[in-house]
Amino acid sequence: MENLISDAWFAMGGGGGDQPASGKDALIQMLCMFGPLFAIMYVLILRPQSQQRKKLEAMVKALKPGDKVIAAGILGTVVTVKDKSVTLRSADSKLEVSKGAVESIVNEDADKD
């Protein structure tokens, strides 16, 4: 493994030469090493998280009275929807929670299984 890394390093022009690598060469080498790492991180972590956040925001915007939701671990039915909050009825109580606390809409068909 060490030979593979050192061979790649020498092939890129690092070390072993009489002249030290210039600043431009060092920058290119750094981009060649870290560029693919950032691309993989974007594809595996950042992009799916962004898509999930957009999906959740769309779901929260589409809330309407009568929807069953889970908000901050509380299962309830939406009574009213305001700009920044939602009023839920859970058992015999009414709760007003932030729209950001809404985690998901409960599917009625899934409950019957």
C-alpha cells in the first residue's frame, strides 16, 4: 500500500526531483486529492439531506385541518394552521406547536394494517 501511495506521489511530480514543487503545482495536487473527496461527500451526505429538507418543507406547507401528524413525538389531529404554528388535538387536549416540530403526516391506511 505504501508503494502505491509513493508511486502516485512521484507520478504527480511530488518529491524526488531536484526542484521543489511550485505553489501552483502544490495547489493542483491538493485539488486532485481533495476534489473527489468533496464530490463524494456532496453526493452521499449533502444532496440527500437537502432533498429530504425540501420534502419536509413541502409537507408542512400542505398541512390542512383534519390531517393526522406526529409533532415532537405527539400524535395528534390538526385543528388550525397558522403562519408559524399548528394547533393539534390529542386525546382531550389542544396543543399549539411550531410548524418546525411537525415530523410527518400519519397515513390512515398504514394504521389499519
